[in-house]
Amino acid sequence: MTPRVLVLRALGLGDLLAGVPALRGVRRAFPGHEVVLALPSALREAALSGGAVDTVLPAQAPGRGVPTLTHWTGPPPQVAIDLHGKGPASRDALAALSPGRLLAFAQPDPPPPRWRPDEHERDRWCRFLAHYGIPADPADVRLPPPAVESPAPGAVVVHPGAESAARRWPAERYATVARALREDGHRVVVTGGPGEDALVLDVAGRAGLPERDALRGGLPFGELSALVAGATLLVSGDTGLAHLAVAHATPSVTLFGPVAPRLWGPPRSPRHLALWKPGPPGDPHGDVPDPRLLGIAADEAAAAARSLVRHGRTASERGAEPRVASGRP
């Protein structure tokens, strides 16, 4: 029987994509093993798209908690790796399967690396693996081109949704950006996740977009990936789609609030512009929009979007430095 490596990262799309460099490190370190990733079943297609994962073990808990893994079948994993968090709960979920070797921040033997709260998510997990002799490159973020066609090739994609209200910029501001880009002659489409149809229609209606450009229902991952890969620009908050733009080298404007871009933002690239107002860190899962996020004005975001549409790819060819726009509200 093929030996198996079990990796736990049962979080959201953005977390999965930020973990791709680490997952690829695991894949290279264990070429003769089956790499199994425990995460929500809705992310199965996304998890398999990067080429680092062989099998998905469906696993999910409310509120981004630690799921049980007792439905694992067959012999214990030869290696279990906790990429879910730093606490004992995720470690214990893996330890319950009696793996041959367990790597976790909360595992005392062998001694783990030190957890750094000010470290970028991609860097954190690559450093974690390197501590155990598993090299991983934080810049290894690209996904292969999607196998399906984009539902709106060449469009500007505006994604106003977010998992929590703390990272949800006001709909009227997204509409202002969408209207400005449409007036410049660009096709603009608005997309959202499952349950966000009302928000999609609100932004599209305020921006004066035709009904066909309000993409409702939550696109399947393949179509969503193709949409972002084929887009001229993505405008969104700190969500999974921002990471998808990085994975496809699509120019993006990302609006940050409770969490600084140095912790979750795009890698250094002239294609990506992060807008952020410095201040005390907030709760990324809070139920009201973060004050720093609200400090970003609509005209500021529209100017950033126009700048990338006009100059982004040319600047990339020149090797220009990426930009993080910050300033106090």
C-alpha cells in the first residue's frame, strides 16, 4: 500500500492558496507518498488544481475551528503535518490517528520552530517545514491555467463579498469603482460567493451594469479560476479571490482593513496594489466593517484600479517595484 502523508488545513480558499507553497514543499519531499489534504469538501477542486495534493479528506468545523479526522480509513498516516494553526487542538486531531511522525507548532518533540505573529502566512509555513528539513519556496504561488473558458474574458472583475463583515468594503464604493472603469470603456463584471446574490445585484445596479454582468449563484471553482485568470484586473477585499489573482498573475487592487498586507497580502510584484490604512490590528472575523477598511475612499481605489489597467502590464515588463499604498485616514 502506498504510504500516505496527511496535511490538515481545513480553512477557506484564501488559506488554501496561501498554503500552496508549503503544500508543494511537502509534495516534493515525499515523492513516493500519497498526499492527502484535510479541508472542506467545497474546496476539493481548488485543492487538486495546484498539483500538490493527490486526495482530499473532507473536514470542516464551524467558525474555522478544528474538525475531527476520525473518518480517516486504513493504516495511520506515515507523516501528519499541521498547517491549520499553532494550538494543541489541531495537533491533537492529527495525533488521534497515531501517525508515524507528527509535525506541528504545538508538538513538543521534536522541538518546533518559534511561532512569529508578525510573519506573512506564506513565509510562516515554509519556514515551519524548513525547520524539519522540508524546503519550500514562499514565492511558489502560481497555478496552472484553468482547463475551462472564462465566462467574461478580458473583463475587470469586481468582487465585493467577503466571509466576514470586517473585510467587506461598502457596496456603494465598489459601485463607484465599477462605474469609473465602465466609463473608461472596460467591461466590468461583479461576482460573489454563494448567498451573495443580493450584494452582487446591488453593486451592479448602482454601477449601471447590464444584468448579464452580475454573475450570481457563486461560480464553481473552475469557472471562477478561469474568470480571474482571464481578467484584465481584479478589485476585491482581502479574500480568496485576491489570492487567486496572485496565483494567475492577474493585476489586482486589494482593499485591506483589519489585517495588514504584510501578513496576508500579495507577494512583491508590480501587478498587485494593496490599499491599506495603518493602525492597530482588528478582528478579521468581526461583524462590522473595520475602521481601517472604511478609511479607504472610493476615489482612491478607482485611481488605483485605473493606474493598474493603464500601466500595470507595462510596468511589469519594466520590472518596476510593487506598491503598497498606505496612509492615515
